[in-house]
Amino acid sequence: MAAALRAAPVPLALIAMTALAGVVLGRVYAGPLLPRLVAGAAIGSVLVSVAARRLPSWLVAPLSVLAMAGWTAWSMRQAAVLAGLPGSLADVTADAARNGIPRLLTAMIPIEPTPDTVLVPLVATWLAGLTGAEVALRGGRVLTGYLPPVLLYAGALYVVGPNAAPAIWPTVVFVAVAAVGLVASARPGADAGAVDAGPATGLRAAVRLRLAAGAAFGTVVVVGLVAAIGPTVVAQVDGRPVDPRRYVEPPQVETLDENPLVRISGWALHPEQELLRVRTDRPDGGAAASPDTDRATGSADDLPRGDGVRIRLAVLSDYDGVTWRVGATYRNAGRVLPTATPAPGSSVETVRQEITIGELSGRLLPAVATPREVSGARVAYDPSTGTLIRPEGLARGLRYTVTSDRERPDENLLAIANVPAGDSVARVLRVADGVPEPLRRLAAQLAEENGAPYARATAVEQFLAEHYRLVADAPSGHAYPNLAFFLVGPRDAGGQRGTSEQFAAAFAVLGRLTGLPTRVVVGFESTGDGPVRAGAAYAWPEVLFDGLGWVPFDPLPRPDEEPRPVEEDFRPVPDDPPPSEAPEPTVEPTVSPEPVAAADGPADGIRGAPTPVLVGGGVGVGLLLVGAGLLTLLAMRRALTRGRLERGDPGERIAGAWREVTDALRLAGQPVGPDLAATEVALRARRAGRPQDGVLLKDEARTRAADEVEELASLLNQVAFAPGTATPEQAARAAAVATAYVAALRATRSRWRRLLWSVHPGPLRRPR
């Protein structure tokens, strides 16, 4: 019994040191499950080594691994049940083994203890306990046996990083337990007896001298190490730990999901397509708002178009003048998501929906804003936008339940609310270069008449709703040229009409031009339980107000209202501006002026010059000026072409090649509007490869050049929707295609038009 008590401190110290790693790591986990499972692994690993210490050493590791497998399987089961994950234990464990480390390092804090986030800590704890117990108990080297628990503890501190408060007390306990284990394992009585039993006094003196020398040397080494590394350690006490999550790429969305705004036009053309099916339950007994909700408030999350609920798919915050993008950072999340503090005075309604995915593709997961709990699917979450993705991608038949807190701000505070400014909201205030002048003047006109932020937002909303028509067959596009055509383009040519894509994008851009932080949201209108079809997909804008959060607006027109002409309230091309000051009135003379005598001859400067000489000189000077002008235009056109095709990054060179093609179409008398997509422009470019007499090109090279414009259109779409992915080889290919097509199209013109082609000033006048 006494021997057992003397041997107990070291195993107990190993168990405590190993279990403390779970205590440290548990500070970033939700609930107490992980520390308990880690403590069980620490106890089991050490006790297996203690029980098997009389067995051969080669038999201990297999027995311990079998025990680890049993404990791990039981722990996986407990974590899966707690998280409500579907699937068998084998499937869940296999998935956790494949994705344990990346999901642990990309999970949102606090981390939910799911199989994939507890597997790695459990296995690491068991192996550390097994190794430490074998070295300390079987090998008798206690200090060396402490190394695995120390490394495990340091790893736990590293994984936690700056996401929790400093682990001061666990570290103090860790050091104290290690010291107690070392003291208990010293056995000074046996060593003293061995020394006293020595036959010679000289031998005892030599042993004491050697012990003293070793102690002195150890003291010198310790003091030296403290002096050398002490200042560095002290300097790091107040430093911020490194977060290992920054070295792991979080879950990403697909290219199609990066800008789901472009999918609205396609969905509008197939309105009967069933994208998902919902069943809504309001646990607090709330009900949807009336369809008569005042559109001017913009704060109701229910649609003024019907008695429905907005299901959010994506939030687009970044705009570069060409496309809106999600730009979110998703982190793997458990069933319970982080909660946000509601705005003062706002009401919160709990909405619970069971959603079944139909033909909706991609990774974006639909949910009512703002989700608080998700079960039935593994998700990643972006707290800044409140949007969800399923990293594995959506699948037909996927069913999940999401509980959301739908917040409604106090409408009485909107009229006096301000909007934030500064670096924290620079992302949603940014206006890319190249804004068309009509957009700037329209935004200035709306802002001039409305000073308060909410008044400006309401003015933009009402202007769009009163002057433009909502149609389902409008082409997709929300770049600056598309928005300019939508806002001021002629009605008979397709302008002033669009889908919710153009309405929401125009509101967001005009809002930013007036100083409002805006973003675009893509989602669906759910009018009740049942299928949500493609015709219910639409986009709406939101504005950020101080203390109230993001408030949605609805710039869509009423179905029963005829839009007023834009020219009634806004002139895209102003008339000659009136003078800033009234001119002085013209005073009629009271006395007739004296007649002026006619000059007797020509002026002194040209007196005596013969008329033919004057005419010839004038013609010559005129020809010289015309020639100089043509040479100047030729040089400027060539410099423009070289700049487009040879300068800038690959994306800029591909865009420049596309401008060469569109300029060539204009020079050929077949301009393309800004509302057309790149593929539509490429189709027109192929048709333009015909001479004026209607005969098809017989030159095979020219025909091939016309066909290759579609390849250039594909490269342009890649630059637009996946910036930064174009290669120099693709840019060189785009330049070759554009050069060949321009030459082929120029060859179809008459001889006179071919002569004027290179000096036409049209491409120089158009915006670059």
C-alpha cells in the first residue's frame, strides 16, 4: 500500500498536466463538453500505461490504441448527438478525420464541440498521455516524460491565440503540479543510504564534491538563461499572440455565388422553376406585416408587394464599377451562431423555417435575417453580413432548419438618424472611378433637395419607383454603362426599364454618391408555406444608419402605377445654362451716330499683294494644317491602340482589346449599346463581318477572325467576374484576336472608308 502511494504522484501529475490542456482549449469552445472529453482521454491514456506496466513494452501501445479508439468513438457519438448531425457514426467520424484540422482552425469562436472539432484534441491528448506515462513510469525519466504534456499545453495555447484571455491560473497550476511530481519522484532516502553505505570516506567526499559542482553548474546555466532570454520573454507578456487561423484559408464560395445578382435575369425568364420549399413557424406568435405597409419607412422586413417574408441569399458589399461582389469571410460554425445586440428601441421577432433545397445551386444557403441557429446542415457563417454557406455545396433534397431573429428598427428614429463614416464603413461608401456624368448629376439633384440621410434615401427610392418600369425580360448588367442606360437611356431603345437587379444596383450607387453607406441584398419573397419559385427571386438595397443597423428599402414601382417620364424631373443633357447674373439692359442711342467714311483702299498690311498669291498661300496653309491634323490623329490612334493592348496588367489589356473591337464596330457603322452582354456583342460582331454589297467574306482568315471574337468575350467575362485570374498569355491572345478582327472588319469597308479608318477621331472622344 505504501509503495502504491509513493508511486501515485507521478501518474496523477501527468493526468493533471494533460487535462489542463483541455481546460485551456475549452475557453474557445461552447459548453463544457470538450474539457470533459479531454480529461477522460488524459485519465484513460495514463491509467492504461499504469495497468500494463508489468507487461512487455511492445504490448502497451496496441492496448492503448484500442482503448483510444473506444473512447474516441464514444466521444464522437456524444458530440454528434449534441450537435444534431445526421448520418451514421462511421460517416461522421470519417468526415471528421478528413477535415478535422482545417475546420478546427477556421471555426467561428466560440467553437461548437462537433466531431470534427473535438477529434484532433482527443487524439493529441491520448498520445501525449501515453508517451509521457511510458517515459516517466517505465523508463524512470520523469522530467523527460513531462515533455509531451508540455508540448500539448503549448499547442493548446497556440490554437487559442488572441481569442481568449491569458491563461494565467491554468499555467500556474500546470507548473505547480509538475513541481510536485518531480519532488515526489526524487526518493532522497534511497540515494542517501546508498551513499552512506560506501566503504570509503574519500569516495563519499568525491560524490559530495561532484554533486556540489553539478549544482553550481546548473545554477550558472539557469542564471545565464534567465539573463539571456528573460527580457525577451518579459517583452512578450503584453504582446498579442499569433492567431493560427490567419494561415488557413477559410471556406470559399464558388464564382457563381460571388455575384448572384446576375442570376436574377435568368431566374426571371423561368419563373416556374422551383428553387426551394419552405415551412415557416413563428414561435413567438408573430405574424407577417400587412401588404399595406408604408413603403417610405423602408424598415419593415416584409415586402410591400405582398404578405411575405424576405429570405436572404447573399449580401453584396463591394462594387468596382463593373460588378457587385459578396466579399464575405466565412468561418465554420456549429449549430448555434453568435448573437448580436439589437438596436435600442427595435423589436425582434423569432422566425423558424424548415427549408428544403430544390433546383437552387451553388453554396449560398438561404435564411431569414439574422440566423441564430441552424440544424440539419453543416454551415459556415459571416457575422458581418449574417449570411450562410454550405461548404460542401447545395444538393437537391437537402433539408435544414434555421431559426432567425428578425429585427425591426424603430421607425420614429429613422427621420433623425445619421449615417456612420470613417474607415470602418469605407467599404460600403466606396465609389469606383468612372462614374457616368448623368449618375453624378442625378445624385447631386436628389441630395440637394434632401439634407437628412433618411430623406436622401427616401428620395432615391421614390425617384426610381416613380420613373422606371419593372420588367422580366431586361438583360442582365449593373456596370456603370448599364446603369446609365437604365437611368437615362431612351425608352424606345430599351432604356428606363429593368429587373430588380438594375433597381437595387442603381439605388446603391446613387446612395453612395450622396454619402449613404449602401449594399445590395439578393434573396426571395416567401408568401407562405410551400415552394419558392424563381419568379420570387429579386434584389433590394439596404442603408446603414447609426444605432439602427441596416435598413432595407424598396425602389421597385407599384404594379398598378404608370411610370412618369424621367425628363419631367431630370434632364440628362442640360440646356445652355442661364448666366449667373442678369445681363445689363441694352440702352438705345438718342442721337444717330455719325456715318463712318469708307476707306479709300486696302489696309496697309496687305496693300499691293496680288489676289492669286493670297489665294494660293491660303490654300497651301490650309493643306498643311489638314495634313498635320491627320498625322496627329493617326499618331494618337496608334498610341491609344498600343496603350490598350500592351500596357497594364493582363485584365486591363483584355479590356483594352475589347474596346478595340467595340470601337471597330462603331467605325463600321454598327455600334453596340451598353446594355448588351459581352456574348451578345460577340454575336453582332460576327454578323458585322460582311462587306457592304452583302457578299460573305471569302478569305478564310478573315472569317476565322470574326468567329474568334466569342473567345475574347469569354476572356472579358473572366476578367469581370474573376478579377486577378487572367494570365499574360491570355492577354496576348486577346490582343491578337482583337487585332485580327479589326483588320478583317476594316477590309470589308470601301476604299474611301478604309483610308479614313485610321484617322477617325471617334475612339479618341469616347471615355476610356
